[in-house]
Amino acid sequence: MIVGRFFVDGNVKWGAVFDDKVRIISRNFLEGVFEYTKETYSVDEIKILSPVKPSKIIGVGLNYVEHIKELNMEKPKNPMLFLKPSTTVIAHAETIVYPKHMSNRVDYEGELGVVIGKKAKKVSEEEAKKVIYGYTIINDVTARDLQFSDGQWVRAKSFDTFSPIGPFVAKDIDPLNLKIQTRLNKEIKQDSNTSDMLFNVYQLVSFISNVMTLLPGDVIATGTPRGVGEMKIGDEVEIFIENIGTLKNRIGGEEND
């Protein structure tokens, strides 16, 4: 099942996606069992919103083996975690704002996003499967020059619009073997599979929940494959993940440019 969050006739609504149609449902899908309403729309008729509004986004660094190799770095012994604020979130088709007042190098990082469905604290890997609602796509946009100059990652990862998420959430798929591909202006830049993760989805959920409590709607950005690179104003970036869809955003300048 594919579900999403939409703006329809002046209201925020939730729906199930069937090909190019959206059937509106009776409640937020994270709240449990829902019913279908009589409302049906074409995807092109309504505005796609970020599928969830996370209290936090938990990022994972250096989690694809081939990416670690391309950086000539050692494999971490434990997942490398960082946080991104909820104010970084934008939706499919919205604009990533290039913060030229602070950064001269902004990169894409195509990633599988894990959407938490139930409050999770100190869960095991087996229990992790029960607290995951589904999977989405996230672009962990990063001001690479600031990441290097600051020596830590908060500023580089936290600019408004630096977490495009969506377009939808997919349930009942295998997160351990999904094709993931990033295209910049239609040119393939990242081409990998989630099987290349050093720490898989269930290991990550368990590890993170033993550090902090995960809440419904929180998103774990599970790391990026090899091939990260620079985006410039005017570029369009597309991230495709098998069985989920394609997240597409363009890069724009700041309002006062």
C-alpha cells in the first residue's frame, strides 16, 4: 500500500495512492485503521505534501559500504548519528533553497527514509519491524563546505528546505533489497541498492531507539550510497527508490538574491 498527505480544497487530507489516483481516507494513516471516503482525485489535481511531519529526523552517516570505500574511510563500529530539525522538511516538487549567504557547496544525498509508526524505546531488532510504519524517500541535503569547516554537522544539515521527503510512504515492502538511484538534471549520479548498507534498517531502528525515544512520524535517513555530488541553482534532482516512487525537487536561490 502507498499512502500520502495532501492539500485538497483548502484542507489537509490523507489518502491511499493507486497508480495516478488518490482515494481520501478517514484519518491520518499513522493513527491506525482507517476507512475510505467517497473522495477520489487524480494525483495531478491535488498538492502533494510531505507524507509525515516528524518531530525529528535522525540521520545516519557512512552507512553504505561502497560510499565508505569511495571516501577512503574506515567502517564505523556503530551507526554514526546526527539530527536534522523538523524545519528542514519540504515536500515533493517544492524548492530546495541554496543558502548562498553561508555556503558555496551544497550536495544531494539520496536516501531511504524509515517512517516510525509507534512510539519506540529500547526495542530489539525483531521488535523494530513492529514499530516501522513504512518507507519513504529523503534527500539529506548538505552544505558540504560547512560540514568540513565546522568539524560537526549541525549547521551543514539544518538549513530550511534541506530535507525533502516523499512523495509517499510505502508499506509492506522489503527494505533490505531496494534499488536506489539519484539523477541530477536527468543524469544518473547514484546507482545502488539498500543491500549495500553497513547497518540495515532493523539494526538502525534498534540502535537509535536505545539512544532516544522514537515517536510516530519520525524519519530515519538511513545513509547515502556512493556518488554524492554538488547541486547548483537551477538544477533538478530526482531520487528513485524501487517500490516507493520518485522524489523530485529543484534548487532555487534565496528570496533576496
